Amino acid sequence: MPPSLAVRLGSLEAKNPIFSASGTFGYGEEMEAFVDPGVYGGIIGKSISQLPRGGNPIPRVAETPAGMLNSIGLQNPGFEGFMKDYLPRMRDYGTVLVVNLVGDTIDEYVEMARRLNEEEAVDAIELNISCPNCPEGGMEFGIDPRATEILVGKVREVYKRPILAKLTPNVTDICSIASAAEQGGADILALVNTYLGIAVDWRARKTILPGVTGGMSGPAIKPLALRAVWSVARSSSLPILGMGGISSADDVLEFMAAGASAVQIGTIQFVRPKAVLEILSDLERYLSEMGVTDISEMVGTLHSDFVVR
Ligand code: RRO
């Protein structure tokens, strides 16, 4: 018998622990040429804002050693466009469907969440309180515990299925933000969004991204993200959807050992769009080799002989 890859994050159940990370997967359609979006444990589309956004001037990405910086600037079709043109197709993929929301104001998040509460096909919402490239909203909420708690609390009043809070690592103490999201009523913590960074062309005396800073992702951030997941897992009782530079089944199991109940894969999909398939088959093989019958047994198994002060 192959090992079970099924996972449970509170009341959200998935057939395997691999979710597509928001912003790296479109709304599924572009990925169909490479892989059936239904093979993921869950799919999370690009952040949706109330009104459509065209995004930032190009270039919007810069390659860095073992990673990339992005400053997409929230390009998306807006809430109505998403509901009409993208959601119907996403409903048919036959896997857990999470809609990522971003707003300039609390009211914008609340209005979109209220509408999605009526859409039974949407299994959960992920609140993007961590966009590093938004002039307003986004990370503004996620760097302040009080603002996080208030925002999540207001959305909780109108949305009855699971709420994921997607956290930024660009803070001094991510555990205090995690705890604020929990207080506000979040069901699952998703971490981490991208790290703020800069890429420089010194000969031109310019930054590569016109907006100067961008969000850093890819294998280079994996140790930082693991540390964030491990810290939050020790301080919060909520299930964690971990992410940050995951490229292989080994990486998935590292995040699960550190305390993630499931993970999101992102940047690796730009390099190997079929990565999910390799990861799922390697997960089965590694667990069989280790005699593990259920992947959930791996969650939070990391131990250390060091006393953390
Ligand atoms: O669109 C973006 O520039 C963006 C977003 Br919304 C986000 O949450 N994280 C990121 O790295 N880029």
C-alpha cells in the first residue's frame, strides 16, 4: 500500500500536501499545458483586488542567485472579472480551491469575502496581508499586529469557511503577527510571502526593478522561511501552510518536520512547471522507504538538543 499523502489543516482537508502558491500559477489555465491543476492538493490563484489592476512597469522580475525578485504590482482582473472569467474554470479542477484576496482597505477585503461566502465551490480564502509591492493595504496590515487582528476579525464576521492569513516575513517578530491573526479568528497561517530585496545594475547606477524594491523568492530564502515556520509552529496552535523556496520532496518534508501541515510551491514552477508531479512521486517513495504510512506523522517532528533561550 502506498503511504497516505492526505492532510488536514483544521477543517480543510486535502488529498496531498502540495498547494500552488498565489501569484505563481495564474488561475490554473496557463498551467494546463504542463500539468492537470487537479493533481495539486489545493490551488491558490493570484491575489484578487476589488478593481482590476494593470500591475507595475516592466521589468517586473530580476533573477538573483538561487532565486528571483518580483514587483508584479498585483496585476489581476478584479473581483467581478475573476468571478465571471476565471472562477467557473477553477471550480472544475476537482481539488481544494482557495481564493487569495488583497485590498487597500478593510472594507474591500470584507466585501469580497462576503461575496465568496455565497460561493460554495470556494473552499477557503487566503488573506494577502503581506504583498511587498502594494502602495496601500497588503503588507501594511501584516506588519502591525493590531491591524492584522482587526482585519481578520472583520472578515471573520462575514466568511464562514476557513480563513488563511498569509504572513509577511518582513517583520521583527512574525510570531506576534501570527498570534494577532489567530486572535482575529484565522483558521490557518500561510507563511512566508516574499522577502523585500533589491537588485542593482551598478554600471547603469540603477536598480533593475523600476520600483527599487521587490519580493524575493526561490531556494535562496528556504532556510529563512523554515526558521519562520518553525518559530510560528512553536508559538501558535493553528495549522501552518508553509512556503518559501520549496523545490523538492526533501524540501516539503523539511517544512513538515518544522511544523507545516502542508506546503505551497511557487517559484520552482517557473523553472519546472511539472515539479508537483515529481514531488508527489518522490514523497511516496521516500515515505515508503522510511516505513511512514501517513505523511501527517511527519508534522512537527523536528527536535533539537539545544535549549532555545
Ligand atoms: O503582485 C505582486 O507584486 C506580489 C504580491 Br500581490 C505578493 O503578495 N507577493 C509578491 O511577492 N508580489
